[in-house]
Amino acid sequence: MLVFPYAKINLGLQVLAKRPDGYHDIATVMLPIALHDALEVCVDEALSPGTVVMERSGAPVPGDPQADLCVKAALALGGEHRLPGLRIHVLKNIPIGAGLGGGSSDAAHTLLALNGMLRLGATHEDVHRLASTIGSDCPFFLTPGAQFATGRGEILQPIQLDLNGWWLMLINPGVHVGTAEVYRNTSPAPATTSLSEVITHHPPEAWNGRVVNVMEPYVLRTYPPVAAAKQMIAQAGAAYAAMSGSGSTVFGLFRTRPDEPELPAGHRCWILPL
């Protein structure tokens, strides 16, 4: 089975409190975007039942492929259902360590693909529960559409957000920003605005100063290429520009298709319709 896991951006991100379990309570609006990996899941009868072999190509991903979140997802599903031997191959296009949720999306789509291909009969609630053990962003990728996320990011509420006709510019400056590092350097604070209300009741031009990613100050200060990328997007005429998640990708929303800027070496840019 071949599927195409999609990326996401965060429209604002509030870090509200440190939890006893070591995670943080957050509030954010996550929006799926038309930037994809390709994921293929196949049964291999030459492998022992329950064995998972992972292969990756495309953009380089550091680390052992057998430690990939897709393997973790398959093994989590295998803990509740008898699985045959499996081969998983991911063609990476979504940059890693970029705030776009590529690894979480790959894992979530592994759960969906296996459940459908093997006719396991797991309910949406079952798959959501497994996804939440793999990564805080994983449950978001089980259901397309904009969603307001709270808790660790796994408590989701669909929202109506019409950005039809808008354009998205993404710039990834080619630096890896560690999520744990950014959380350590971001002070939790109660929310002063409701992200979902501002985003659903006002156009993007009115989001500036009200829809804020509280992780930005640390990342922009510590990683100058991220700050420079955001400045490029603002200078291109974005109605709203921000960093996605814990970085390093920044994005801008445009009413008309923007021209691609001249980028330094190592940067990547995508211009996508919303």
C-alpha cells in the first residue's frame, strides 16, 4: 500500500504549563499542508510474523532506520494484533527537525495503512490511542483538516478555517532545532488570547501580534538563519509570518502567489496553494 503522509504548520503555539509527567500543556492550531513524504507498506512472507524491516530514501535521516517512528508504530499495532512480516519504505521529502511533523505523519500513516491493508478492524479511538503513545503530534495526522490542539497536542477539536485562494511560502534554513532544547528554554505562561477564536474569526492580516508562537524568541535569537528566513518572508509581503512548531521552518501566508526569493546555500523553499 502506498500513501502520502502530509506535513503541518502551527498557526500560533502557546506553552501553558509544565506537567508532572515531564511534558507541557500547549495550545495550537495545526493546519495540514500540501508537502508530502511517500510511504509504502508491504507484506513480506519471507520475514517471520511480526518482523518489521525499515528502509529510507530521499532526504537523509540520521539514526538507525529500525528506530524510526514508523517501526515504533507498526510494533505498537503488533502488540494488539497479529501482524505478518512487513517491509516499510519511506521516501523523505519533508525536512526533519523542522517543525513540520514529518516523522509523526509517517508514523500515523503507518498505523492507518496497516489497519486498512490488513483489515485489522481497529477503531479510530484505538488508532488514536496508539498514535498518542508514539508522539504528541501523531494523532493530528489521523484526520485531515485544521484542528485546535490542547493537552500535549493530542486533544483535538476540528475547526472551520477557510484559507481557500491563499498561498503558503515555506523556508527551511537547513538547520536542525531540537524540540527538547526549545522547550527547556521557553517559559510556560497562561494564555492571554484564544488562538482558535482569533484564527477562525479574523483574517490572517489581523493575526499579527495576536497569534504568536512563544517558542520563536529563543529560536530566532539562537539560530540566526531562522530569523533571517522569517525576515525574507516578511519582506516578500506576507500577510502573516511565523515559525512552525519548535522550528526551524518558517512560513508566510499570501493573498496572491509570491515570487520565490533568492536563498542562501542549504536553504529550501516551497510555495504551495492552501
